[in-house]
Amino acid sequence: MRKISILLGKFVALIALLFAAFVMLLTVLDYDPDIVTKNDITSNSDVMVEDGFSITTWNLGYGGLSSDTDFFLDGGKSVTPSAETTANNLTGIANYIAEDDSDLYLLQEVDIKSKRAHNNNMHERVKSVLSDYSSTFATNFKVLYLAYPFPDMIGNVEAGISTFSKFKIDDSTRIGFDINYSWPKKIMHLDRALSVNEISIKDSDAKLIVVNLHLSAYDDGGLRAVQLADLKKLIESEYAAGNYVVAGGDFNQMFPTAANDQYPIYHPELYLPNLIDKDYLSVGWQFIFDDTQPTYRLLNAPYNASTAQVGVIDGFIVSPNLELVSAETVSMDFKFSDHNPVKAKFRFK
């Protein structure tokens, strides 16, 4: 009996040692870029923007979060979608974008080499149907191996936010948020960042500044508050420099001017986006969205239009010198992602 206890103790000690070594390895190899880095630009266009532009933002849910899926962090059970599900979603996403006519695309949860997306390079997939667009990619999630949940672990992840432009992108910068989870959570979570893209305007010294964003989720709201403050500082500085600014993406927060009451909260104990402060924007700035259709759904169960918890967290913030022409949430019933695309058109004042 004593020998068994000794062997068991050694086994437990070995497991603890291996776990500590694994955590140390993840810490050493943790993706930790400088706060400001340059994005590579694939320039396939020499077109300059003139009077205005159209733009679409869409969180692609790494090609795995279609209407028939759930997700463990939202109260569901699933972790890794099947290869068939991913293939069908990527085809649907690519087909929609190929048939759409937006000048700019801001895409989030774009995996380029991840177990959860079966190692599909989603940025390249979209690029294949937007071959005459310029593009950039900013990494915000890069982990050697996420060893949870058991037994279907998330595994390796390399993902980020993609920007595609019918116009030439002159400069692109990844600006990380100078706040994150503390260790050891930091080595398992996203390194959120803004992708700031600069586009020349024909016959003007001003620039069009296009900011692609995907703010934090599942925190207590503190990270998102700091991220919003950083975003405001950036976009207001660009506007003060005489530029036109549009920031769009998945805010993971509800817009204060949206009709949020039309979407009932069925599961307050699960993930619930907080509300952006009504006084967040300075005078003249606008939130742009279409609240006649939801832009995201809770993934506690496969989608059911009559029982799903949904809301409006995807859209844009625009500077006072941009005039809204139209805004539309494209109702896809979350067929290929847990988010619907949001489209808008603007003209320069």
C-alpha cells in the first residue's frame, strides 16, 4: 500500500511538473507585439476615393459559428465545428462577399492557421474573391495551444482582423491596447488591437482613416471601457488633423441610441454585452447602425428566431465631416456566422 502511495505521489508530481513546464512554454512564446506595429499591405489597387464610399463590417466567427451551432463560452456545448460545417460557412461567406459591392470590408475573427477553423486561411479565401482590392491583416489572437476545455480543446490559434479596400491603402498600423488580462490569463486570451488604415482622397490633402476593431468580450466591462477611451483619443486626433474617420467592427457592446428594448434578454446569467455610455461621443460624431435587424446572437443553442437572445453590437462610429447616405443590417438569419453583416454608405461633406 505504501508503494502505491509513493508511486501515486510521484505520478501527481510529474503531472504538476509537466503542467508547469507547459505554462512556462506558453508564457515564453506568448504573442506580445509592440503597441504600435506596421501591417503588411497587399496593394492591388491604385484607385483613389473621391466623393464617398460604401463599407461593410462582418464578424465571420472563424467560419465555425453557423445557425446550427452553439458555443461552450455562451452556455452551449460545442468547441470545434466539423470540417464540413467550416467548409460550408467559408463558401457562404466568400459567395456573399463576391456578390456584394462594398468599397471597404472590415472583417473580424478571421483565422489564418487554427485548429478551430481546420487550418483554413480565411484572409486568403476572402482575398481570392476580392482580387482587385488592397488588403491588410492585423493579428489579435496567437496562441501555441489552448488546452481547454477538456477533451475537445481549442488548440492552436492564429487569427485577427482583415481590411479590404477597393482603394489604395497608403499606410496601415496595428495599434494594440495598452491593457490586457493579467498573467496567466494573458497567455490564453486575445491581444486586442485596432487596425488603422490610411487612404488618400482624390484632389484633397485630407485622408480617409478606416479603423477596423474587435473589442473585448467576457470581461467585466473594464477592458472595454479602456479600449473605448483609447479609440476615442485616436479618432478625435485624426479628425483634428483634418481627416475623415470611420471606425467599424464588433464593439461587443450595445449602442446607446439603438432601440435595444426590442430584443428581449432571455438569459441574463450568460454573456450579455454592456451598454456604451450615452455621452461617449463628442458633439457631431455619430454611431451608425441599423437596429431593425439584430447583428449578433447568443450561442447558447442553435439559432431559433423566436427564442434566440440577439442584439445590435456591430456598426460604425463616424466623424462629423461624413454624411450618412444609408445603413443596413443584412439579415442572413446567422446562416454562416453568429453575426450579420452591417453595410453603410457615406459621402464627404
